[in-house]
Amino acid sequence: MNFPWKRNLYVLWLGVFFCSTAYSMVIPFMSLFIAHDLGVTEHLTLWSGVAFGITFLAGALISPYWGSLSDKYGRKPMLLRSGFALSAVYLLYFFVKDPYQLIAVRILSGLLAGYVPSAIALVATNTPEKHVGYSLGIMSTAGAAGGIIGPLVGGSLSKFIGYRESFLASGCVVLISALIALIFVKEQNFDRNRERSHVLDDLKEASANRPLMGKLFVVLIVTASVMVLEPLLSLYVLDLGASASNASFSSGIIFSAVGISTVIAAPLWGKIGERIGYRNTLMIGLIGGGVGNILQHFFHSLVGFGVLRFVYGLFFAAVFPALNALIVQATKPEFRGRAFSLNQSASQLGNMVGPIAGGALGGWISIPVVFVLNGLLLAITAATLRWKSLFGSGRSKERKLSNS
């Protein structure tokens, strides 16, 4: 049938775009919200790291359960559940009075999340095999595009209307994602009579798939690499000379620089991956991202730092689309939805470890040194992939998909 996969791709692109926009609207000023509105003055970087990371711990623990439910009831119900629930959670941020309440809301946010992985799983399971890599590459640009608009909008709103009101605006944006899923998404290739899988059985099946486990491990590492900087960037912008009143806006612009370069580069990396293989594309992205992080140690102006973040994004844009394509190649179609829920768990663990590590490191060593350590982590990951053949038999499957 001609219809559904293309329509779902375009519709879910919009849904993920709005969901990612809402998330990235609040990220640039979260640390500043903790400091200014909640009055935290001691151990600010640690509080920021915990506030970032605790959401993802909750998400990592609950994601396999949501994946099991999605196999039983479908991916669309999970889109609706997460979209409407998160829009309500953003409302709760408005009423937070102290850092403990903030952490409680952040935990609730992690437990109820799941729009983006459900959207990716629906696209992966409702798209013809030969178009899966292309479709996942397109989907990756939705999050990046949201990462461009969100920080700019959030930074501007937080400056002109306040932090709490910006949370309300984010909730309205998430609501748009939920309504898009409700009205326009149509799910096919789903057997409602199948038995619901058990999380332990899914973990056993995944653990027996060595190529898949290798990719999930890399997902954890590279996600942590990205997130280790999240609680530090807005504080580093202050160190580079931005005024306190403009810090959130300047942080939004710098956050958006990576998103802009990702939207530009991701489709190109998809085409390159078809020619040279997604494993090689992943290696290039990791090495380029590692070098870009290390170089950030030597730039001490807002403009220079922003430009280098843009260049870093041009290379790092290759990483997540390549990983998604490799996960598709390593799994059978009937297990693919659960594989992406496990992928989400790995990503959430990285999202948890990264901010907590970044917050802790930022309190002990200078932020530029954190950039260097982050770059070395990516370089070591690339070297490990090269010399220990972490992806096993992925190459033959990769060639097969590229030629289909």
C-alpha cells in the first residue's frame, strides 16, 4: 500500500519536532531557574546535574515496560499517553517552590515520557524495509530542528516573561504533539491479538543479540557525552562574559548552533552512509565530535565558542542516524519495536549519567577540562569500535540494506 508510511513519516516528524521543541525550550535556563527562582546558591552544578539526570533514570527504568505495552496495544496509544501526560507535567513546573519539588516533577516527567521513541518505533515498524534507513534519517532531523527552535524560543521567553511562564508555554507545545498523533497518525502492521511480551524475556533475547547489545552500549556512551555538557553550558556562557540577564538567551543561541548544523548535515550523512556503510559513518562522527569537543578548550569568546559548536555539530550529526540504522539492521522486524524501547533505555541511562557527571565534574575541575575529557571519551569509543569489532556481523547486514 502506498499511503501510510510516508504520511506517518511526515506527520510524526511534526510531532517529534514539537515535542523536542518543548523539551529544548526549558533546557537552556534550567540551571538558571534553580539558581534564581529556587534560590539555590551552594552546590549549584550538582543540583543542576541531579535535576537533569533524575528524569532519565526514571525513563530508563520504565521504558521497557512501555515498550512491552506498545507491542500489546500499539505505538499510537503510547504516543497519546505520553503526549497528553507530559503536557500536564509541564504545568506542574509552574508551581515548584524548592529544588526537592523540582526533582519530584522531573521524576514524574521521566516516568510518563516516551513520545519520541514511540514515534521512531512506529516509523521503523510501519515502513518498508528498503526505506527504513532513509525514514530514520529524516526522523533524526525532527529532534534537531526542535533543538534549534526550542532554545531560541525558550531563551527569549525566559528573558521576557519569566522561567515559570516558559514552562507553561512548553506544555502547550507538547499538547500540539499529542493532538497531531490523535488526529493524523495511522498505525499498520500491528497484530492486536499477539500476546504481551515480558520485560525479562525481552532483555534475554536482546542480550543474546551481540551486535544489538554493542550498539546499545554505544548509544549509552554517546548520549552521556552529549548530556555531560547540558548543565554546564549556560554556566560556561556566564564565564565567557555574558551578562546574567542575557545568559539564558545566549545559551539558547549556542544550543541552537548544534541543532542547525545537525539539520544541515544529517541528510548528507545519510547519503554518505548508504555509500560507505553506517558503521564507517558512525566512526567519522565519533572522531569528528571528539576533536570538536577537545578544541572547545581553546576558545574563550562567545562567538568563537558558538562557531566551534556549530562545526562540532556538523560531524556529530552522523552519529545517531547511523546508530538507528545499525539497530534496524541488527534486529528482526517483529522485535524492532522492543529493540527501540531498549534503545531508549540505553539513551535514558546516558541522559542520566551525563548531567550528573557533568554537574559533579563542574564542581571539581574547570568546565573547559570537561570538554577535553568528553572529547577523549568519544575518541576512545571510536578506537574501541575499530579494534575490537564491537558490531560483529553488522557489516554484511549493512551492505544488504544499502543495496536494497
